[in-house]
Amino acid sequence: MSALTNHHGSQEALIDGFSLYAPPPAFYESPYPYYKALRELDPVHENPDGSFYLTRYEDVRRVYRTKGMTSDKTEMFTKKYGPGPLLEQHTTSMLFSDPPYHTRIRNLLRHAFTPRALQQLEFRVVELVDSLIERCRADGGMDLVLDFAFPLPVEVICSMLGIDGSERERLQEWSREILTPLEPTATPDMIAAGNRAVSEFTAFLRDLLAEKRRNMSRGVRVGDILEDLIESQESEDDPLTEDELVQNCILLLNGGHETTTNLVGNGMKAMFDNPDQLQKLRDDPSLIAGAIEEMLRFDSPLQIGNRGIAEPFEVGGITLAPGTQLLTSIGGANRDPDAFDNPDGFDITRTPNKHLAFAAGIHACIGAPLARMEGTIAIGKLVAAFPNLQRTGPISRGGRARFRGLTSMPVSI
């Protein structure tokens, strides 16, 4: 029996009966062997519900760039969640919407992520990172996820929205409970927790908005995004409604928190697992921008995307009909050997590096510049501050397929 036959046999066994809706436990630890097998043997994988899971780079890229796709998930989420606050959140935010609604909301929110706005935030990010590093220095170590990767992006988003940092833990809990039902399979308990979190978060934001309006009426302003959005409700021709404002603020917090936390955690794990690359960055800090891009590619914070087919779409020799749902494997696409040399290798000098970690097309992540800036400052300063930084204990993962990240990684300095 040839080596190629053995290889294909083991690949077939790995994905025999594979379902993204009930993946084996090993998938959560490392999905990449499964992606490889699917790319090679079943790149247009049909799920039990009739949707298709795509793992090749070019297929995923085409889905994001093709106009005949829809991001509207009203029908899907109505079946999945039933009526309630969770359904309202995921069908009102711009993430799961199409033009012209998506275009209108994105244009109103994009002011928060302009180069000028990010430049103003950069000082705050540096200040937060420095304080977290000094706390670690004083303690002689930390849990890099719990004490560094978690608090940083939430504090930044709190600053952007004018929310007191003391609310951080509550916001993190709400965020996780709202995002978890986006997993391919959502249990009744997940949905109940998500509904509760949206209700509590909505009430919190409505109170905050009322307070800000009172302060603004007295001429008291602090210069945060919420004030700009409130002001736009009076000046724009087609302003955000109150519900749209609240639901999209929830989206900003959820997206800004999850992506950066996972980028920093996954990225530093990749560095520890590849000490030659960590040393390369220590020797030449100017490599940090390329290092961030490689971290995003190698172990992407968001692993799975969704699109619906609005017009007949051909992929892998199959023509799929309108109404068919597609799940895009961002993690699988970013390890495709047809798109990247040595895709399973971690190389912070990789160029070009046209990964899909932030998707592409009109739905490319609006907060990508902020996540890159936070990651660059956080990891760059962390590596520079502690030449002997190393892992000291086992890591733990969140046990999710769509959002890939760590929940714990102890380190010493």
C-alpha cells in the first residue's frame, strides 16, 4: 500500500461522518487536521441541514467577493432562536444585514474607526498596556489571557463608548453569552442565557444613553463615540433609531472584545510554540506588523463565517441554488497550501500574507484597524518588556468552533 493511499485513508477516517454541528472533541483542540482532510477530500462538504461548509481559500474568498450573496439571517435565526431579544440583536446589528441597511449603518459607525479616531485612541491603548505590564512585573507573572488579553480590549471599547471600566466583568459576561449562540449548534440554555444578556445589556445602554443626553443638554461632553452617535441622530438625514443605536453598540463591544482577546492569546501561544519566531521578534521589533498578520492567519480568532446564496452559485463543480446556506471556514482557508507556502508553518516574515481573518468585501470587519493596533501595541510591548517571558502551566480553551481562543495561559517573566 502506497504512502499516498495511507494518507488518504487516514484523512477519510478523520472526516467520516463529520458534522460541524457536532464535531468531535479533538476538533475544538485543533481543527486544522480536519480542515486539511476536508480541503483535500470534501471541500464542498454538505451538512445534515443542507448547508455547505467550504474550506478552500479561493472558494471562501469568492463567497465574500460575490455580489449574489446575502448576510441577512432573519429566517435562519428565527428558526434557531425563536422570538426574543437575542433574535432582535442578531437581526438589527449590521453584521447580519444587507445593503442598503448595512451600508447606512456602517457609514454611521465608520467614523469611530478612521485613522484620526484611532490615533486619538492609541494613547489610551498604550496607557492600558503599560499598566497591565507593570502589574505583571510586580506580581512576577500572570495569566496572559485573564490578566492581559481579556481586560485590554474591553477597557478600550469602554473608553470608546464612555462606559466606566468598573463594568468590565459584566460586559465580558454579556458579550460571551450573546456570542455563544452563534455557534453552529445552540442549546436551549445558550439561547436563554443569550436572551437574558441582551435584555440586561440593552437596559444598561438605554440608561447610559439617557445620562449622556442629560449631560450633553447641559454642555457636558467627554468626546466618546456614543456622544457622536447621539448627535448624529439629530443631524443625519437618515439617523440611527434608538433600537439600532443600542443593538449596534452591543455589536461594537462584542466584536471589539472577542477578536483582540483571541488575537493576543492565540498569537502568543503560537510564539511560545515557535521560540525561533519569538526570538526573531525580540531581535528585531520592527517585525511586529508582519507578526500580527501571521498570528491572524495561523490561528484566526474567527474561524467560521456565514453567507446565504441569493443567486445560483457554482463551487467545486456543484451549482447551489438560491436559499442555500454556506459556512465559510476562515481557519481552513488560511491554511490552504494553494494560497500559502508551508501553510502549517508559523513565519512572522511571511509575505505576501493575504489571509481572510477579517473576511473580505463589503462585510470586511469594520474594527480590523483597531484590532491590529491593539495587537501591535500589546504584543510588541509585552515581548519587549520581558525577555524571559515563558509559559508556566497548561492552557485551556473556550470549547467553541466559531470563535477560537484561550481562556487561560499562565506565564512567568
